[in-house]
Amino acid sequence: MGNSFQDEVETSKERKQRKVENLDGPFEQTELEDANEDKAYQLSRDKGALESLGPPPKVRLYGIQSTPKATLIVLTAVATLSAFLLGLDLTTINGAQLYLDPYMRLNTAEKSLVPSGIALGAMFGGAVALPFNIYLGRKPTILVSSFLYFSGALIQSLSYNFPALMCGRLIVGLGAGCGNATVPMYIAECSPKRQRGLLVAIFQLSLFLGQCLGYILAAAFASTSINWRLMLGSGIVPAILQFLLVITLPESPRWNLMKGRTKASFHSWYRIQGFEEDSRYEFFKMMQDVEEELRFAQNKNLVSEFIRRAPIRRICVVGCAMMFIQQFSGTNAIGYYIGTVFESIGLSKTNAIYVSLVAGVANAVFCIPGLYWIDRVGRRKLNLCTLPGLALSLLMTGLGFLSSNHHTNLIITIIGVVFYYLFYANGVGLTPWVVATEVGPLYLRNSYMCLLTFCSYLGNFGITYTFNYLVQGIGTSGTFGLYAGFALADFVFILLFIPETKQKSLEELKMLFEKPTRIRVAHDVADTWHDFCKTMNRVLRRR
């Protein structure tokens, strides 16, 4: 009986292996799970396999004895400084441009290019990050990103004319693009599997905190004689800090494996995850998966796979759409121009910056519930629940410019902005990168992340550059009304075309995107209607 069972297990393993050898599809790595689990389990308990990795390294961080958990926490905090720097720049320009205009006498086109310059540079920063990530590694790419942030911030703070200022803005944008295309991958590849769900939420939280500090620094520097120079140069210190702290962090274990550096990968893994029983198994499982992913990725790229594979096309559409949805919700129009908006109501430049602090604090505080809800409520439901409120808050912000009473206008606009961030920070401000990275094919992750970065900043540039022209053409109320219309269009698009990705395995996501879009849409809409009816029945019973 025992021998029969053992023979059955061996036959099953051989069948799985034959299946793996014949795979040739866009989601091959999902089929490897069962086939690689047995081998990884055996290797994690094989004394010879463990000895082949060499002696374990000392877990030290910046010359001090550390633990894997502490190292991982520091690694995450240091890496997400890229998002913090981006948030800082997004909001310090809000205050700086109030003082730039009298100094540089900018025309409408130049006024639009100054805040949108970072997005223009970041579109190309994602492309720059691609070869760096492939050939140099995640850590060197983050070092390049922080160096670009430092250089751009320094040039901005010392500039005396528009071309020099734009040069600094574009360099900062290159750094932002490199950081966005690299940091999420780096943390995901260094994190234990059970903790990867918080990846994008932590990255987004760091962005929100950077935006909040940007508003605070703009208010602090407003009364100085070199106010806009200090505001635009405020990223210099965090950029230097990140550069110095990243140098001694471990490289991504997965990237080391992809380059055939097994021992280096083991050393990195040991420093950030230890080598207990579960960690050992996950390391050897990663070894098996990377080996197969390299085989699948040979002679394949995102462009050819997009043309040949319908599931990859559907994934790219979902990922890029989520990037545009986030940007076309109007977030950067508020982030870049809220100080200018308050000044147009009748506030002084200094007071406009002080009142803008409300937006920064609201954004940072309101994202906290979203961190709790995102894995409990789900990404799709969060977006569908918050987008109608976001549209109404944009309409309210626009209504603040219709009254002839400046005091009334100010109160309505502030309330509209606060409610905007309440809905934004818990919906499209938090979920797009989560959804886009969850559905992305692992064997194309480098180019896919660069595509997402490009789309995100293309949308950012479109909204930011056109704001001044829209205000001149249809007025401030009309502009915010237009953004409210975009938010409602986003609601319809998500309802029809964006699936729920919460707690779905790779195999489930594979099946999801192999279905024709019309079938998936019908299923998602039916599920949403069923959930809505069930919720309404529950509410009515309580009454």
C-alpha cells in the first residue's frame, strides 16, 4: 500500500515535470507552482543543498548588529524615500510658483511647463530605468534616482532664468521615473510573500507624507527672502540621505539569481529574511521559479507579447488604464495649483500657502483607513465606493468660485478639497499601483513597470500642463467640473473593465485574463449588482 502511494506520487511529479517542459504561454510561471513546490521542499531540507550556499553572513546594518526584520524595515523605509522625494517636489512647487512669476515673468506656457516639467522628465525616466534594472540591478538604479533628485533640486534652487529652472525640473523628473519603475520591484523582491500586499500601500503612504511635508516647508519658507529657492531645494537633503543609506543595503535576491549569483542571492536573502524553515523553503522556491522564468523570457519582450498574446494585451490595458484613472481624477491639478487657486480667491501669497496646509494634512491622514480597507474591502469596491464622492467634492470645489463673497468661496473650496482627499486617498490614490502590479506578468516585469511609469507621468503631464489653459478658457469652476466628469467616467470604466484582484493567486489571475473581455465584464457587473442588492437588503432590514 505504501509503495503504491509512493509510486503514485512519483508518477504525479513526472507528469508535472513533463507538463512544465512543454509550456509555452504568457502565464507559464503560474503553472510552475505545483511542479516546483516539491523540489523546493526537498531542497530546503537537503543538507548538501544548504552547504552549497556557503556559510551564512553576519546580519549587520550600517556596521551595527541587526536582525532580518529590522533590516527589512530599514530597507523599505530607505527605498520609499524615492516616493517621499516625489511627494515633496509635487507640493513645494505649489508654493514656489507663487513667487516665481514676479521674479522670472513667466508667460502662460512657461507657467504650465514649470509644474509639469517633472512629469515630462519622468516619462523618459522610466525608459532610462529599464537597462539599469536589467544590467546593473535595483540598488544601483535607486542610487541613480537619488543622484538625479539631488542634482535637479540643486539646479532649481540656483537657477536664474526659465531654461535653467526647466533643466532642473526635467532632471528631477528623470529621477522620479527611475524611482517609480524600480522601488516597488525592489521591495517586492526583498519582502516575504505574506507581506507583499502592503508594498504599494507603503510606497503611496510615503508619497502622501512627502506631500504633507512639502506643504509644511512651503509655509515655513514663505516669509524668507529666498523662499522659492529654499522650497525647490528642499529635496537636496533627503536625496543625499537616501543615496548614503542605500549604498550598504543588500541587492535584490531575485535579481542576483537572475544573474546566476546564487551565493550573493543567499547572502542578501539571509540578511533581510533569515533562514528559518519557511524562509528556506521560499528561497529554494524562488530559485526554481527564477530558473523557469529565465527560460520563458528568452527572446520575448513586452511589444512582441502584446502583439501575440491576447491576455497580455488585456493586462496592459488594465494596468495603463489604472495609471490614467489616477491622474485624470485631478489630483495633480490640486497638488500643483491649490496655492494659486486660493490666491485667486483673494488670499495673499503667504496665506494661500498656509491654507494649502489643510490639503497636505488631509491627504496624509485620510490614507490611513485605506491601508486597512484595501485588503478587506477590495480594490474594485474601494474605487466604486469612493469615485462618486470624489466627483461631488470636485464639483463642490468648483462651486467655491461662483459666489461673489470671497469668504464664502474660501470656505466652500476648503471643504471641497478636504472631502476630495478623503475619497481620493482611500480610492484611486491608493489602488492603481496595487492593481497594476498584481496583474502584471512576472517574466516581463522590468518592461511592464517602465510602461506603467510612462503612462502615469503622461497622464500627470496632460493634467498639469493644461490646467492654466483650461482656467483661461472655461474658468476655474468649469475646470473642476471637467475633472468631476472625468471621475464619473472613471467610475463607469472601472465598473465595466477593471476586475477585482484582491487575494487572487497567479493561477486565478491567469484564468481571469484568458477570458474574452465581454465575458469578464458581464461577470464583474453581475457580481457588483448582486453585492449592491445584498448590501441594500441588509440596510433595509436594520431599519
